[in-house]
Amino acid sequence: MRLELKEITKRFPGVLANDRVSISVDRGEVLGLLGENGAGKTTLMNILSGIYRPDSGEILIGGTVRNFQDPHQAIDAGIGMVHQHFQLVPVFDVVESVALGAETVTGWLGTFDRAAARRRVVELSEQHGLDVDPDAKIEDLPVGVRQRVEILKALYRKSDILVLDEPSAVLTPAETLDLFKIIRGLTAGGTSVIFITHKLGEVLEVADRITVLRRGTVAGTVKPADTSREELATLMVGRDVELLVSKGVAKPAGVVLSVKNVLVMDDRLQMAVKGVSLEVRAGEIVAVAGVHGNGQTELVEAIVGLRSIDSGEIVIGGENVVHASPRQVADLGVAHIPEDRMRDGLIAGMTVEENYILDSYHRAPYSSRGWLHAREVAAAAEQGVRDYHIQTPSIDTFASSLSGGNQQKVVVAREFSRAVKLVVAAQPTRGLDVGSIEYIHTRLVEQRDAGAAILIVSTELDEVLAVADRIAVMFDGRIAGILEGASATREAVGILMGGGV
Amino acid sequence: MTVWRRTILPALMPLLAVFTAFVVGSVFLFITDIENLKHFPGDPLGTIVAGLVNIGKAYSAMVTGAFGVPAKLVAAMSSSQPKVIAGAIRPITETLVASSPLIFTGLAVAISFRTGVFNIGVEGQFILGAMGATIAVLAFQDVPKPLLLILATVIGTLSGALWGFIPGFLKARTGAHEVITTIMLNYVAAQLVLFGLRSDFLKPVGSTLPISKPLSTIVRVPLIFELPAIRLHYGFVVALIMAVIVSWFIFRSTKGFELRAAGFNLMAARYAGINASGSIMLAMAFSGGLAGLGGTLEVLGTVGQMSNDLSSGFGFNAIALALLAGNRPGGVVAAALLFGALRTGGGLMQVKTGIPLDLLFFVQALVIMFVAAPALIRSIYRMKVHSADGVAPQ
């Protein structure tokens, strides 16, 4: 079914979220909807799914004007949303989750007709190659499969227009490829798909047409064949963006971090790091590449003192840190940008200011003799907000109300507010938009040029190739190979990521 | 701007909740006033006026009961007769006496909620604090009075702190959830007190009641005014000082910063190098200590004798109170004064108008309900939602 959104305008107090936005998607087409955080993608989709009502403009499905008063009407009209945060009941099984809210019932008691629902789930799953076990419990399923359950939910409600909101944000690269296959299968069957993302590579790969939103307006609509990553990035951000990080040749000096034959166990007491040796010198960026779950997380936790190692040696700046606490490691001049900023990097319920001093509150000038110095803390936080262009109403704002990019900037600003000898950055740009990614990369290179040793762990090939002076690829708890950054190719890294040869 | 954001704005919702609760309470008073409603078919307007007058009488009796009569207060100022002065200020001092234990228990709950542990065991810590102080007083009777008071206070506080530390330790070491363990320890504390009060050491000779020997003849917290029948003692002043100390500790000390960080997000606190399990134990012990101090001052100041019903639910009321106070120490003091005023004012209301005390529990419950449902208050007063950054939700 052809869907058209015409001249949609939606205003919130103080913000024009959508300003005469027009998009369309044909039957069997994939429309990529690209835009930075806050560009108005989510607002537009909330209008399409009946959650918000537009101030002006109209929605046409198959040529007829539809005005949705509530989400049910949108669902009845064939619009299926797959939200970024899944709306599933953990203790339900797949059949129950899919049927929930659209159950068929039998008998005068109105009993849930599980057999019928299960038949349909199995049928849809097979028809679209979703490969979902109908009897599995949601809480036991990996994230990629949960997403397919969400897609099943939409299909079960006979959706022929499917909206996927940032679907790859939670997926591994392999799961993303599976998702793309599923999307192609769906469109071949006549389903229209709107694919919302801020990742350039994905949208070029999967979309038939790409509409770029910028600050609430349509910045342009292009075909993947006629465009490039650079052009899309420029449309998104509104200025030229350096996709490749501009950096001079590394001038490596003495070894700052030395990891020797390290064995580390994960939480399930399985050996996760199976004998890794690695050196990072002052003035160079070493990237640890690899598919998520090959021991990178455990390696990083061991280096920063959060996880004890089984054997081996970790030396930072000449000090053996095998039994050091996180604070002792930090005191050696180690900045740590953790993998999951909302879980480990920030305290959502504390303010920007408090997060800014989270790992240095106990030091001068922020405190003395156990008492915090409010004025010094505020001054430092204000400075950090200015230096790192953190967009926040004030330093008293809760970290939870900042955008992802600004949250990450708070973490980076905090970590770089101390004298830094070694930077350990795990997935430093995960979930960020192009502008923020560029910004964080630039800051990392700055630290390198100032003489710090940088260790980046990333599952994003683009990032690894863009910033690394040397690339160590991890596979199954070991270093599968080390490549020079300048001469490494996607193919060479990719082969090592899959285990080599 | 900062005064507005830090003081007035957070207080706005609780104040509206209290106001709304009294309005709903009046409606309730009106429709339960059967005698008056009988006249409604004949004289609707007169009935409504009479109903409003009755409501006014009830609330003014309550205010008088809690704060005294203005004319008497004015007269007392120029009077030198202790009896006149005492009569005028007694309602206010009784309100403060009723508020004191609630300030301690409210602070104990607020500090625990602020630091991410849910101390539901304040009731138990309160009575064990009182028990510890009682034992100390009877055991060290020969120690000079001022020293004995300090010693008993320290022991009472430590008893409460220990009772808080136990669930903290269990949580930090074994992961046992503190909500469960603190609730259970409340029962253990209650039974320990009953058991102790059966011993010959504690009970009065020949008594079969669960009460201790009188303590007030040995030592008691000094009174603020030496006037007839005025019970207000320095425990209230200590309560106010503790509110200031707790506020400073939580918001201005590095330890308080650690406790809050660990409370909000244990993982991030660990990443930042904070000793998370130590924080949990300290927070629980601090919270229990506050409750224990409250129990100590109640038994040594207000009551003067340990009994198994020393606490009339102070520890449980404190949970609602901390909610009303938004877990702010200043808010706890304000909310405790409100609850205390309701308690003392309700007595006079019952005597004067025959309206049962239960109305006040009804109002108190409504306050809590409205505080817990901010969306309801917002829709009643058509307040706009201000997201923290003033930007519309995406």
C-alpha cells in the first residue's frame, strides 16, 4: 500500500518538531529515514502511528486521507511499529506476546485460542523466514530474535506498512545482516518498510530511497545509487563532515600499557580472554576490533581494575595493576570511557555537574577533608560544558534528560578533565549521530597528539579504520592478528574478525 | 531563580496535595453530616451554609488544638503567670512533641531512599534504640546524670545503627534484599523488646505488663520550658539539628556523594572507584542510627518509661512522610510538623465537634495519595508538565 505524509507540521512548546514534512513510501519499497537525534524522526513516526496528532498536514494511505485519533486506528489501517525499545512481556512466550491485544477467542467463556494463534505465528514465521521458536519465553531470547518477535507482532496484525525505529541500534553486525535479509523478504511480498536510522552505511545498503530530516524539515530525498556517505552526512548535519578523521602520522613513544598473556573469566566463569598480549605506546591509537562478545569487554574491565585476572600481567606506566582497584588505576592517569554509558558511565538521576565530578569528587579542588566545594565543582562543570560544547540547559540538569551524544560528551569531558596518560575507550561512539562521532574522534586524536596512549575497543569497522594507528583484531578471546592502521582494509580486518583465513 | 527551583517548586506539589486533601476532607465531612443533610429537601441553601459552618468549626477546632488560640497567646506574652503561659503555648508544644519522633524516623527513611536502599525497618530500629537506651539507663544508674544521658543516647543510637547495619551487611555480602530483611527484623525487634520487658532487670517489681521501670526518676532529657504540664524537651532541638546535619552530609560531603552515587547506580559508582558495598552498609547504619536516636529521645524525653507500644507506628508513618517530603530533610521537618499538628489538633476537634479522629487519618491518607499521584494534582490544577530541560518529548 502506498503511504504518503503530506506537509506534516507539529509544534511543541518552544520547538517546531516537524515543519511541513512530506515523505512517501511505495508498495514493496524500503524508505530510509535518516536524521540526527532530535531531527524529528520519532515525532513524525508518532504522528503516523496515531500517538500524536499533527497541527496540520495529512496522512494518505492508498490515496485516501486518514486521520488517526489513536494508535488503534493506525494499527487497523495496516501500520505496524517496531519500537527501538521492545514492547514485550518477558515472562510470556512468543505466541502469547504476539497475540497480546489481538487474541482470537473461542467458546462462551472467551478463552484464548492458543492453537490458532500458534498456527498463525508459525505460518508467518516460516513465510517470512523469521525463524522464531513460537514456544520460547521472551526473556530467554537474544535481542535479535526479540526484534523479530516485534516484527511478527506487526505482521500478525496484518500490517502492510512496517516502521522500524533504529532497529540496528541493539543488534550485532551479524544480526543486522539477518534483519536486512528479512526486510528484503518482506518487501518482495509487498510490504512497505520505513527504516529509521542515523547510520549512513545501513541506509545505503537497505533502502530504495532515502529521505533526510534535519531540524524538523526534509533536507532532501535521494536514491542510494546517486549519493554517497559524504553527501548524506552533509544533508544530515547541514555542513561538511569529516567522515575520515584527519590526523597526522602517529609518533609512538614509550610503552604505557602492556598486557602479557592475560587470562580473564567472564561472569559465567567461562574463560573469555584466553591469553592476550598487547602493547599501547604513548602517542598512538590502538583499536581492538572484533565482533561483540569475543572477550573485549572482559579485557577492558581487567585493565581498568573492575575484574580480576586469572593469570598474566598488566602494567600501566611501569606499575603492575593486577590487583589494583578502579580508583588506583584511575589515579595512574587512566581515563575510561565505558561501553554502556547509561549503565556504567553516568548516573541518570544525578545532575550534569555531579556526573562531571563522579570519579574525582574526592580530590582537590572539588573537595577537602570530606566536604565538597560547591563553587569549585560548579566552575569546573561549567568549564567542561563550554569546552566540550555539551548542550544542556544548565549544569543542574539531570543527565537522563540529555541526548545520547551530549551524555557521551559529559563522560568524555569528565574523563579528560584529569591529566591523562592512557585512555581506554570502549564503543566510544555507539548510538551517536554523525556530528557527535566526529567530535569524539577528534578529541581522541587530540589526546593522542598530546602524548596519551589510546586503546579503543569497537565493533564498528568504520570507526576502527578511521581512527586506529594499529588494529588488533580479537576473536574467541585471542588476538587473531595485528594490522597497521594505514594499510589495513575492510576485507583484511573482516577476515580476522571471523577467525582468520 | 535558584530559590524558585530549589525550594518553592519542589514544595508546590506537596502543598497542593495537602490543600486538595483538606478540600476532599470537607466534602466528606459535609456528606457524612446526616443531621444537617436531613434539612436539604426543604432548605437546600440553608443546609449548604450550615454544612460549611460545621466544616469551618471542625477545621478551626483542629487549628486551635494544634497551635493554640491567638488571643491567649497574646495575653500570655504580657503575663507572668506560669499557668497562663503554659495554657497558651501547650497546643504548639504538644504539636512539636508529636513531631519529634517523626522527624527522626522520617530522616531515617529519607536518607535510605536517597541512597538507594529501602529501609522499611525504621520501626524496629526505633524501638531497639529506645530499648538500648533503657537498658543503659538502668545498668549505669550510678553514673552522674549528664554523663548517663549522653551514654544512654550513644548506646541507643548505636543499637538502632546496629539494627540497620545487619540488613545492610546481608545485602552487601549476600545480596539479600533489604526490603525483606528489614521487614522481618521489625518483628524480631518487637519480640526482643517484649522478651526484654519480661526480665526482672527491666520490669517494675510485681508488674505483669510489658513496661519497664520508670526512667524519668533516674534521668530525662531536659525540658525547654520549666512550665507546668509542658512536655517539650530538647529532643526536638536535636531533631532539627539532625535535619541540618543530614542535609549537609547527603548533599555536601564526599561520603554523602558516594552514598547517593552508589544508591542511584551501583555499576557507575563502581566504575568511578566507589566502594559500593561499604556504601550500602554505611547508609543502612546511618539510617538505623537516626531511628535509634529518635527512639532514645522519645523514651528518655517524652515518655520516660519503655513499653512495647512506645512507637505508635512512627517507623511506618515515616515512609509516607518521606514520600510527602520528597526525601528532602527540610521537607521531612515540614511534613513531620504537619502530621504532628494533625495528631494534636485532631484531639480537640473530636472533643469540640464530635467528629471522630478518623477524619484526620482520612485526610492524612489523601495527602499521601495525592503526593503519590502527581498527575492527578497536575490535572486538577491544570499545570503543564515541565520536563527537566524544557524541551518537548521526542
